[in-house]
Amino acid sequence: MEEDGPVEVTRRGTLMSGASLLLALGLPGALRAQDVTAEQAVAAFAGGAPLVPGGVSLRLDPVAEDGFKVPVVVAAEGAEALMIVAPRNPVPVIALARFGPLAVAPMLSTRMRLARTQEVMALARMADGTVRQVAQRVEVIVGGCGA
């Protein structure tokens, strides 16, 4: 058998190998975010705890002229985790953040895409196990998810 020399390692080759490994293990089928509904995501986040209104700060403009980039800030004092959900988006879970004991402030600030006018929800799982919830309606002028 003839040797061709050393094998060149490239970023593309590494990504292809990793993708092949994931396909071989069948992981993409288990990690399909688009298959999760908003209700399922909220139930999984709450873990059986009832949703208590209030206790979460949600800063979001009531009118979004461009659904491609809607700024949002969520904060809850004493939260262990925060989640943002847009139920009418093709993929409803916008963001999920967990905070460890050394976290300075449980706050999440990002930009999100909104497919259409809807009520955006923010949830906070508190250290005592309760789950706080707040929601705000956002009027979207130009949708950002192609839905």
C-alpha cells in the first residue's frame, strides 16, 4: 500500500467529521428545538411548579417595526434560571440562561426575532423552586422569521 504523506487537518474537515459523528450517534433527532412547543418548553422549565405572576422584569417595546431585531431585557432578583418564550415563532424558545452561585446579577439581555404579533413570555425559576412569569404583547409591523 502506498502512503500519500501526512494528512492535512482543516477546519472544514474537522466540522465534517464532527457532523458525521453526531449523525452516526443519532443526536440531531433528540435535539430538534423546532419540535418543542411553547407549552412543552414552559412545562419543562417549571418542572411541575405552578407559574406565579410577577416577580420578573421584562423590558420590551410594545411595537416592533422590524421583527428581525427586537431588543429584550429580562431580570429577576434571586433567579437561578431565566427563559424567554415567543409562542407564535417557529422555534418558540428564544433564550435560556442559568445562573450559578457566583453570578453577579440574574439578567438576560438580547435581541430576538419575532415572526408576528404575539405575547412574549419571560419566566424565572427562583432558588426556592417557584417559577415566576410575566408576559407582554408586542405588535410586529414586519415579521422576522419568515412565518
